Amino acid sequence: MRLVPGSVLGSTFGIVVAALLMGAAHSAPASDTPNPAADAKAFQKFFTDKFPKVKFEDFVNGPYSMDEGLYQQWKEKEEFPPYEFALDMGKELFAKPFKNGKTFADCFPNKGIGIRQNYPTFDEKQGKVVTLELAVNQCLESNGEKPYSYTKDEMAAVTAYMAFTSRGKPFDIKIPNDPRALAAYENGKRYFYTRRGQLNFSCASCHVQSPGEHIRAEVLAPALGILNAMPIYRSEWGGMGTTSRRFTSCNSQVRGVPLKPQDDEYRDLEYYLSYVSNGLPISGPGARP
Amino acid sequence: MTIARSHTDGPMARRTAAGIFAALALLGSLGLSTAARAQSAASEGEKIAFDRSKGNCLTCHEIKGGTLAGSIGPALTDIKSKYPDRNELIAIVTDETKRNPQTVMPPFGRNHILTDKEISAVVDFLQTL
């Protein structure tokens, strides 16, 4: 369903989007008390109402959940997954000792296995949101190693492997009782709904208002479950890309200036988007058209 | 488009009504060149509408003559009968958020994505749909 001229807020769609938008606008000057749990519930209901035929767990399949024909193609693709190579490389990098003899396993809870669903996490010591990508580079740097580039290659490989060991585990993002954590969540939410760039799009313009619609030949993914498959292989990229890569390319698409990967705003954005997808299973690494 | 047709239907006619009487007075030759000019503006408008670095309207709208169209906005058909007033189309393309604050359609005029002249040509094209 799309907004019909002349009935701007007349459709339920308009009302719900308006409610989501107003929520963001209101929480900015801290008039309403922020309520992430209620946000997540409303957010999930918006998508399950809009797409009653899509199974809840299928929202993690992005554009494939929106289109029967694409879904078939995806099933076939999964027989020989194009991310296989990255997965092998990630497994190897994950196990390979650093110069000091330690490995990634020494930096993470449960030795880094089956923990992807807990990231991003709010780190009270650092006072900020720590994404899995940031945690990987902090691990490298604290062990005297060079950090990876955030957008692809080794970073995509290691996070692909870590996601793979967490497949099926539901996102379990926590907002601790710390005003800074709540502020980060609210900041991410504001970023998501704010229009920007010459073309005046917010993330929500495409992924809340228009999921399932074609934008040229591409089918827009719904914002619900949009990070569960990260990192992804994209035929269009001819390779793997991380969450950082996807965020910056979505920003450039709207003739906006992307932020630096892992900028505060991007980490807060990832925190918000992951939190509202709590309960949906990790499905990464993913493959996309 | 001939003078006779645009005289009986469509907004172009109204806009240029005064001119048409003058054109009729001067007989066919001048009238035809007016029509020819309108047509070249419309085809210029089509180019701008389809150009990915300009209007890129096909990203969201199905439009006759275009390929790989998106579906975010409604198919642009019967525009002339739906919006007989040319100014309404100018307004939509210039800044649709005025009519619908929630719209995802970019404000082509307000954000200087297209110049007034380009928008005018795009609207000439829209009126052929």
C-alpha cells in the first residue's frame, strides 16, 4: 500500500508511519518518556500487519521475503552459497594466533562462538555502543595488530564466521539501565527517521514506507530484520559487504554524504535497528541479488 | 499536438489561449511552429525525466516509454485528465511534501535537483501522458 494523494493521513498506513515518525520527533526533545520495549512492539506489529503472509522468521531474508519469484531464486542460490569463500576465510582468521599468541577467542565471551545476537552491546565502561565490527577491531588493536578495513574483506569474513556460529539464535539486544544507553538508542532512532541528502530520504522512506516495492529493479527490504543477515554477499558488489558498507552505500544513494564507518551515529543506528528486531533469528551471512 | 486539439482540451490550451487567437489570426504557419515547440519541450522533458542523474522518475514510477521502472509511486498515466491544471503538476514536482508531508517523492524544485526550466519541460512531458 502506498500513500494516496489527497488522503495523506487517511490510510492506516499513513497513521502508523506518522506514529512512528512522531515518536521519533517527540523523543528528541525528551517530551515523551522513551520506551524502547513499546517501540519494538509497535515496530514489529507495523510490519507483521502490513505483510500478514510473511512468516515472522522470514523477515530476516530482506528483499527475498517480499517477493515469491525472488524467494525461489534465493532457495536455489543457498544450495551453493556465494559467501562460502568468506566463511572459510573467516574461520581461518578467527583461529589464527596473533603475533602475541592470543586469538579472537580471547577477546569475546564464550570464546566468540554463538554470540553475534548480543551485538551491538552498550559498553558501560566505554560509555558507548560497541558493534561486532568495532569489537573485532578493538580486539585486534588491543593485541597489537592492525585493524581491518570496516567495509569488506577480512572484516566481512570474520563477522560472517561469527554470525554463522550464531545462526538461528534470536537477536537479544539489551538496553542497560544507564541514561547513556537510552540516549544512544534514541539517537539511533532519530537518525533512522530523519530525512537527509538532496533527495530528502530518511532510512524509513525506503525501508518502512516502501518495503516490497521496486526501486528500479531492486526490491526494498523491510526494516524489520534488516541486520540479521549481515554481512552479506551482493552480486552487485561482486563480493561481501558489512553493515558499515551497507549503511554508507544507502547514504550515498540519496546523494547524501555518508558518515565514516562506525561513526557514533552509525553505531547508535545499528543499536536501534537491532533492538527493534529482537526475537528474530540471526541468519548471516546472507546472499543478496 | 495540433492547435485545434489543444484548443479544445488540456491546460496547455488555457495557458496559451490568448496566444492561440493570435496564432489563428496569423494562420497555420505560426500555429504549427508553436505546436512544434511544445513537442520539443515535451521530448526534452522526457529526457530529463528518464535521465538517472536528473529526474530519474522511473526509479519510482512506471512511465510510458521507460524501462526498469520502480513501483514506489503510482504509474504515471492519464496525467492530463487527472491534473488539468498545469500549475498543480509544477507544484507536485517542485515539492510534493507541501501536499503530503510524508511523501517519499524528492522535492525536485526546493532541493534544486531540477531547475525551474527543467521542471517546466518535465511537466510538458507529463501532459502528454
